[in-house]
Amino acid sequence: MIIFPAIDIREGRCVRLVQGKRENEIVYSSEPARVARSFQELGARWLHVVDLDGAFAGGPRNLEVIEEIAHSVEIPFQVGGGLRSLEDVEQVLAVGAARVVIGTKAVESPSFAQELLERFGPERIVLGLDARDGMVAVKGWVEVAKVKAVDLARSMKELGIVRAVYTDVTKDGLLQGPNFEATEEIARNSGLRIIASGGVSSLEDVEKLLTLEELGVEGVIIGKAIYDGTIDLRKALSLVEE
């Protein structure tokens, strides 16, 4: 299993939003690239970067910061947040991202996901599967689409998507543990490789997710728990390596 330390960027700073709400912002650093480098030094093999301004605006807003991260680390990272056109994706990959996470636009236009797969291949395109009460949340989690998360996962699998970041948005940033049941359901019924996200707060949470590895849960994104110190990143990395 791969642990993805999360770097959420808003107005050039490293922040966390509780449940994705702009009014619930905590600023952790004014230098996201330095944070990225510190995660690499602790042993992280991947990073998960979110352009929060982009998620709300519907297009990349922190390209310079993302490029700075790329120049600061040697490990790969994936980027999500408002990538809703071919140009958006090209820009983010061009500044150094290894792959991109597509959410809202994949829901609105499956043909867009198909176009990205044909152009960049399945290893560079990840489905962002954000859910609220089992339904897909879009546009920075502000709206809920009339699509079940598991149905979207299946349809994207048929298109050629191989991997998804699954987030229960009601859990995000609360440090109350992820939605294990929903994560297991998505992994079991979609056929996708799943990166779990939202609410991971302890090494026990990581251990429990490890039991889902055989179902296809291949990674876990950890954000607030690392910043607040409820998870020691080095210990978490050692746990999954063992």
C-alpha cells in the first residue's frame, strides 16, 4: 500500500479545509514546496496535491506552486482540483505532475475522460470519486450529482480508467476515521484500484485499510492527521512497508 501525504494549496499556501468548506480553513505553511520536500525526506514515495482554488474556480490556479513542488522533490505526485479541460490537464502534467485526478468533468462528460485516456494513457489519469451519502459530489464538493458513486466507478472502469481516489466528503478533515464500509463497497464492486481518502486519523485506520488491500485498495491519502501530529508519517510508512 502507498501512503500519499496530502498538500492542499489555497492562495499559494499549504492549508486544510474541514469537509472541503472554504470557511473552515487552517493554514499550515506558506511554502508548500518545503512541505513536499519534508515528506520526501521522511520516506514518502508519492504525494497527493490539490489545487483548492482550482477546484472552486474550475481551472488551475496554482501552477507556479505545483511547478515549484516538482522542482523540489524527486518522488512523483498526482494533482487534482478543477481540471476540466484538455488544456488544464496538459498544463499540470507539463509543470511536473506524474498524473492528474479528474472528478467533476468526468461526471459531466464521460467522453472527456475517454479523450484523456486516449491521449495520456490510463496510468496518468485518475478518477476523483468524491461522495456524500453514496452520491457523487462535484464542483469542489459544493454540489451533489444524481449519480451513485459506485455506478460512476463502474462506468469509468468500462471506459478504461484503472484507478480512483475515493473520498467520503463528510469525513474529510474531521479525524474521525474514514468510511471503511463505503471504501470496501467501491473496491469490491467497481474493479478499480482504490486510493482511500478522508478522515484517516490513526495508525489503526491505516492497519484497517491494509486489510482491504486484497480487494484493490492500493493507497491511502493522509492530510490533517500528519499536520496535527495524530499520525507520525515515518511510522505509518514503516507500517505499510512491513
